[in-house]
Amino acid sequence: MMITLSQTFVDQTKQEITPHWGPLGWVTYKRTYARWLPEKNRTENWDETVKRVVEGNINLDPRLRQPNVPKSLQAELTREAEQLFRLVYSLSATPSGRNLWISGTPYQKKHGDALNNCWFINIRPQKYGRSKIVPYYLSPEQTAVSMPFAFVFDELMKGGGVGLSVAKENISQIPAVERQVKLVVLIGKESASYQECLRLGAIDRDQWLDANHPSHVLFSTLEDSREGWVKGMALLIDAHFSYTGRHIEEAVIDITNIRGKGEKIHGFGGSASGPSSYVTSLFDVSRLLNQAAGRKLTSVDCTDLCNLIAKCVVSGGVRRSAQIAIGDASDSDFIVMKQDKEQLYHHRWASNNSVIVTRHDTDFDEIAASIAQNGEPGIIRLDLARNFGRIIDGYQKDIDAGVCGFNPCGEIGLENGEPCNLFEVFPLIAREQGWDMNEVLTLAVRSAKRVTFSPYDWEVSRKVISRNRRIGISLSGIQDWVLNTFGQRIVTGFHDACDQETGEKISEPDYNPEVIRAVDGFYKTVLEADRTYSEQIGCRPSIKHTTVKPSGTVSKLAGVSEGMHFHYGAYLIQRIRFQDTDPLLGALRRCGYHIEKDVYSDNTMCAEFPVKAVNADSDRFVSSGEVSIEEQFATQAFLQTYWADNAVSCTITFQKNEATRIDPLLRQYRNVIKSTSLLPYSGSGYAQAPKEPITQEKYHEIKSSIHGNVEQAFIEMHTDKKDQELVGQEDCTTGACPVR
């Protein structure tokens, strides 16, 4: 039984509702989420995207799997789908960017993993189990070193980000690298990538002398698929350990079948990168493991392996790699690993690194010094995530006992193999569009809950998802909503107090009581909606429900501030990068937008958009370049206390003269904030910065040179084109999470 939305309903809704596009909204949508429609020889329009996404979601309701679905249930779910369509179409709320891209596609129906933004895995030997990827030389119940690395590779290839723990308790379980192994990469002359791969170190398949595969050789001919790439990497890793039952001296991987650069990727979408990046990554991984022969892998080694895999995935066009590596606060080598500039530029840029601290840690000097230098490491409080929901609800022993890490943006504490599952609500836009927040939040909960009934590829994930049913309902545009609705910011002031554990004098924040009442009411609505829907579909309530994601691309659709973050400036030039063949460029030029070659990348153009922040003219408005580091910490603490039972993603920006306050503020909020990261405020200090603060006069000057409507110009020019590659657009303000 399938629930569908009638075209009559869609057409009527288009007449009744105008989407709340932000200044960059339609262009960002068309560039990022509109899929190619071969039968119409064009990309989707917004109503078609929303219809696809909503139908993909509503049909995950498990009650539709029963043999005879009652007509009353069909009617009920159709009405809900219509309301969800109106909500998303109006841009009062949206599923995650991952859902906007993949929901309702044939790919999603086979690989539900692709609906989830991010994942987490412990880097330690694990069983593959009944998963869709099991190397041929292993049984599903056999433990292997390669499993977590294969998991990382697989989920990155599906477009998700991955958090990974290289804490000592995990990597100590990895046995010593047993032997050096010769890597042989084979390619046949029939491959379009033959000459290129020979230059990278591959050899002609016909010239390989060990064609009979003797016992010292572990051999695999890779299929032309995501699974093929992952299995080849797993084989290379396991060849260095005793999981194959044989003494292996050579790992031989035949890549002849991998399609060439530019060929279409069916299912996920976009175009192939060709095998060259994969060949490079195989040799890089082989070199690292051979250098480690005879000893155990370190936290830095394991992070490097994951970073090298991520570097390979980044070359895949439509996919964007995001990782967070989580280590121990006492691991100095891990903390400073990015200070090796050669390694940083080669592959260590691929992860944001964080360390685990506890309530007993009160000395953050070394960590604060590193943060002041380059913005890392971030801070993770696993014990808070395990024993607290919202901080206001107090200590609840083992309420989320299995949490062992976080997603790359830090808003969701996760168990091994678990994904984050997000839905984003814009309270200010919802109010302007006439929605009742109780209905908005109820629709959001039900939508996110259905995602947990997707067909997941990995057994470790299926088990934890069915047990936890974790969801993350996020508020975004928070600064806009609070200032516009309540006339002042969340933090109304500070008063002197004393830290009860350290005796240290602190400035404790005063919060707007009206905002407390509002978000507390929102939270209770979410809990009740989850309880009701869980009873209806016959599953347990979600272990946790609420969060604040960093947003980025999705918030640009509606034109609101990103998550809990303050606007980068009252008036901005926002730059978006496009592939130089992108058909949107012609429409932008016609409308007077400034476009120039990207100074950092070939075949890339950089377009400038003038943006005025919501409430920019208010005397209470403050940008991230002006707000104090104290107010940012206090705002994150507020949301962790009264709204988020998961966590709050925040990148706190600081000026140079505020660096000395990092240490005491980390100490002050150590028992409130579950995860946080900091970054020096850069302003407009480099060429073609993504965001450049400008004066009001400059904004109006640029604005006056723009004319016409980009959407209309695009339609008139008939320049649509399929399979555009994304360039440099991030779903998070820090660049931590992928677009799709």
C-alpha cells in the first residue's frame, strides 16, 4: 500500500502558500537538492522535491506493511502527508538536507542509511554480522580489524558524516600489525582509466605473474559499486592481520571494472570520479600499515586511516566527507596531530578532532592553548550524555548509557553504529506562515520517527536503531525568533556567583523567563507527540528527542540564522561556489550578480549575494563578530538546559583578546554543555571568504545593481542541466557535515 499526494492537492497548495525563500534560498535549493527528472529533461521544482520527500517519508510508517491496510488509516496518513507537504513547502520546517536529496528515490528504498546525516563507530575489531558488506574471506560472525574502517568508508560513500572514537579503550583492542604486505593494483587495457592508473602505480593485469592466485596472495576483482570499493579497502587492511587463515604476503586488487571519470552514478546521483583517487588511497593506506608492522596502531594512525578514506570519498563529486575523531584528553599526540602542516594539508583536514573530558577535569590549560592556536580540539562530555537529558531534568543514571561518541557536528550523542536523525523547525517562519507550533512539532516528530523504520544496511545499526529510535528535532533561526518575538536576546545579563565545586568566582547568566517558558513548552509537546505516535505504531518511545543542529545550507533556504548561532554580520556578502558549467550562472549574470573565477579551485566560479540579517536594524541585534564569548557559552548552556535532551551543536567564535577566557569558561560550563567547539573569528581576512561583513551602505550599493528574479530568468533561459557536481557548499557553519 502506497500513500501518494494528488496533483490537484499540490496545485491548490501552490496557489495558497508562498514558500519563505531567503535571499539565497531558491538558488541554494536549485543548486543543492533539485534532482534530475529524465522524463522531463530538467531538474525538479520545489513542489516536486517536497512531494517526493513527503511521499518517501510517509510510506515508512510500519502500519502500511500489514496485508490489508484499513481505509481509515490510508485516509489518516494521506491527511498527515498533506499537512507535512504544506509545512515543508512553506519552509516553516524541513527534514534534513539528506532527506531533501534522497527521500522518495529508489536508492532510499534500498539503502535507508542515506536518509541519515551522520553516524558513529568505535575503532576497534568488530563483527560484520548480517550486513550488505561482508568480505568473502570472513564469516559474518568473525571479528575483523577492517570492520569499523569499512563502516566509515561505506557511510561516507552514501553521503553521511561519521564520528569515530580512537580513545584508548577502543584502539587498545586492535592487535599489533602482524606483517608488511605488498599491494598490487591491477588494471586492464579496456579501462578508460588505464593510463592514468598506471602512472599512479597500478600495473597491467596481463603482466601480473601470479595469475593462479597462490596461497600467499589475497585477491579480489572489485565490482563497479560502492560495495566493491569498500570490500577492496577491507581486504587491504585485513591482509596485515591474522583474519584470513593464511600467511598473506600480497594483497592484489583488480580495479578494471570501476567506471571512468564523469560516468553517471545511478541511484545516488551525480557522476563518478573514476578510480584514480581510490588507487591513491589504497597506496596511502598500505604505506601506513606497512610502516606500523610489528607494533600496535596508535590513535593518530587510526585517525589517519579514516582521514585517508575520507580524502578518497571527497573526490566523488556529489559526496562531501565529514568526520569527527574523538580521543582522550590525556593523548597529547592526538591533540597536536594537526600541527604537522604537511600531514594536515595531505589528509588530516578531513576530520574535526575532539577530546573526552569528565567532571573531574578542571584544568583546561593545554586544551585551551591548542584551541587558541587553531580552534581544536573540541570538547566532549560522554558522562553528561549518558546520564542527562535536558540539564534542567537533573541526573538520570544511565538514561542513555550506551553513548560512546558524537556525530561530526556534535549535536547528538550516539552508540556504536548509530546515526543521528534530524528534522529542523524554524519557529519565526512558522509563526509568520500562520502555523501552530504544537502542530509543527508533532509533524516533525512523526516524520523523524518514521525514518527509524528504514531498511538499514549494517546489522550493528539495525539493532541500535530499533532499540533507541533516537530522533533529533532541532530549532533553527533561534536568534531571529527570540529577538523578533520577545524583543531581547536569550541572555539578558550576568550576575556574580561562585562555582560550588571549585570555589572560583564566575559570572552566571540571567535568562529571559519568557523564552524559558516557550522552549520548555515546545519540549513537552515533542515528548507527548512521540509518546502518542509510538503507541500508534507499536514501538518504544525514542530514547532522546531534541537537539540544535548547526544548520547551514538548509537555513539558507528559509533565510534564517544558523541553528543557535548569531548572524556573521548585520550585512554580508555571502559567496557560493558553482561548477563553471552550472546553468544557474547564466541566470545570475542576467540578474546582475557579481561572479568571478574561484581563486582556490579550477573549473569553479564564485558568486556574491548581498544578505541583510533578520533584525539587523534592531538596537539589540548583535553579530558573531560582536557578541562576547561569555554570551555564546551561556546561550549554548541555556539550550542544553531547557531544550536539548541530546546535545547542542555550537561553534563559539572568539576574538584574539578573548582567548584567555577559554579555559575558565570551559571549566564553568563543564557540567552543563555536552559538546562544544571554538574557532577564532576570522572576519573577512582572506580572499573570497564564504561570508564577508560589509556596511549597510555597501549592502544597498550591491543590492541596487541586482534586478529581476533569478528563478524566472532561469526558466526563461531553459539552461537546465543534469548531474551538476557540488562545489564547496556545507550543511554546517563549520564545514563539518555534508550537503547531501
